[in-house]
Amino acid sequence: MTSDETLDQTSDQTAPPASAAPTVRLDLDGDLTALFRAVCDVPSVSGDEKALADAIEAALRPLAHLEVVRDGNAVVARTHLGRSRRVVIAGHIDTVPLTSPPNLPTRVVGEGAQAEVWGRGTVDMKGGVAIQLALASSLTAPDQDVTWVFYDLEEVASDLNGLGRLARNRPELLQGDFAILGEPTAAGIEGGCNGTLRVEVRVPGVTAHSARAWMGSNAIHSASVVLDRLAAYEPASIEVEGLVYREGMNAVGIRGGIAGNVVPDECVVTVNYRFAPSRSLPDAEAHVRDLFSGFEVVVTDAAPGARPGLDDPIAADFAETVLSLTGGRPAPKYGWTDVARFAELGIPAVNFGPGDPLLAHKDDERCPVGHLALCHDALRAWLTR
């Protein structure tokens, strides 16, 4: 998203038997940086989260103050203290694929507060997950009930998303008055998120032998019209509730061709439109279809955005408390995150977590140790006032 790239992967949705012993032990009460590295060092590319989910479940289940529920490779842990309100704090445990050679295990570069942890998942978003685990263990009596959600399949198509699966199958597990996503925000608060729409623009042609190309029509050549429209497109910056969201329209893939001696009869350009949360999905789709009028447009993936929601009293209180400790001011989230799913459930939500979002998914992904401590302490302060 950030947390919103689509990969063609599937997941094992079967929970392990109760007797299954994880191969990884997570120390929730030890050094936070060590816990962070341990979480990162369990590879959990989308569709392969079982080992990490097993380790998280095993670490949380012995804690007497938490009810722990397993759904596929998602783990939910809840307090039941009878508080007047409940906050949901969520993070996804999957990552995009490793590099070659693998950018795991993690390594630490630098010393003290300037140290950085390098490796896959350090930004998106196992820093947030490590903070959740540490606080879930140590906060036995927060001043509000807390639901901790660790879910799978965020980095793939939206219909596979583990949080979406929970919303469909176990909506009671996500009930709350406010939600926080531990997505990377460089320890600031990012409100709402852009929506995302992925389409295939199909360009037709007529096959022919390449030695007699004049007998056909080359679809790949004709795709230049689509690319020219994209090159000339000027994305908008749209203000929504005081935050300015930058839109984007980009070709992210192209395919075509039958054989090395055949003029192709089809070329498909995949286009991703990131749109401000003031637009609905139908509005976004209509905008894309208008841009590519004259061509067949097929929607392959879509997820609505979320308005900032910072005018909600609990969200405003959270922002005031956190920003008094971390500094700065709320910013927009340009990528898509699961705050949009909480918005659809009627739950105001914000993004808040360690790591520079500009480094998400990059080969040199890295997170400052200082971000971990800052986010951990700010979140703990708000939950224990």
C-alpha cells in the first residue's frame, strides 16, 4: 500500500491444528527492535503467511487478558474489560516478494537512535505489527477495550484481502468505535486514502503474416493512441476535508503478440487510476472510460478510497495526543490502505506507523529504530491515559 499492489497469488485459508507447534518463537516482552527483526525474519510473502500467523497465535494465546481467534492466516486478539469504547488496531502480516538474492534476514545499519533495520517488510509493514504485538502483551488494562488484528493477503487483489474476509465472515470481530492501521507514515498521521481502479484497455487489430503486414492491422502499433492519451493526461490534486490528495493515471503493464511472424490482432494496456476519496467508484470508472472512449475497457480490480475522517471526536483526540508527542500535522495517504474497509463499516480510521512510505516495496526497504520507539510510546500513551 504501500499496501495495494496486486499479485497473482493464492492463500491457504485452513487454520493449523491446535497441536501444531510453530518453528518461530516471538518474545513479546523483550527488546522491541529484536521483536521487530524476529517478525521480519519470518518470510511471509502473500499466500505464505502461515508460519508467521502460527508464531503470532502461539505468542498471544497464553495471555490471560486476551481472547484469541484464528481465521485462516489471520489472528484476532481482544480485551473484554467493559470499557465505554473499543478501538481496533490492525496490521497486515504479508509482504511483497523477496528480492534475488533475498533481502532477508534483516540487518542493522548504524548505531543508537540513528540505527536502521534493513530488509523486506521493515517498512510495509512489520514495524506496525511488532508494535501491536508488544502492546497487546504489555497493556493488560488499557483505558479502552482493544481489538488487535493481524491479517493476511493485503498485498494482493482486494477480493482476497484477509481483513475483507473477516468483514464478510466474522464482522463482530471488527466492531469498534475507531480504528488505527499501522501502515508506514514516518510516525505521522495520514488520514483517509486514495481509491484505486485497475482496468484493461483492449486495442483491436487484424492478424496477418508479418511478411504481408499490409493485409492486417497491428494492434500493438495502434496501442500508441492509448499511451499518447496517458502521456497527455494531467492528474488532479483534490482537497478533501483540508487534506490534498494527488491523483494518478498510469500504464502499469502491456501485453500482445501471437508469434514472431504474426501481426497481432490484440494489445492490452493495463492502467491503474488512483483517485481522490471524494470520488465514488462509479465516478472513477466513468472518468477512465471517458478517457479511453473508442476502446473496450474492462475493470479488473477496484477499491474505494476513504475520506480523512479526522473530524470524528475520537480520531481528533487521537491526532491531538499523538501529534503532541511526534510533532507535525495530519497528511493525506496517497496509496490505498484498509482504512477504506473500516470506512465502509462505518468506523473512522487513520494510518499511523513507523517507516517512510516512500520506501515501501523497494529493494532497499529500511526503517529507523527511532520510528519504532516513537510510534510505540505515542500509541501506548493514548491507550493508557
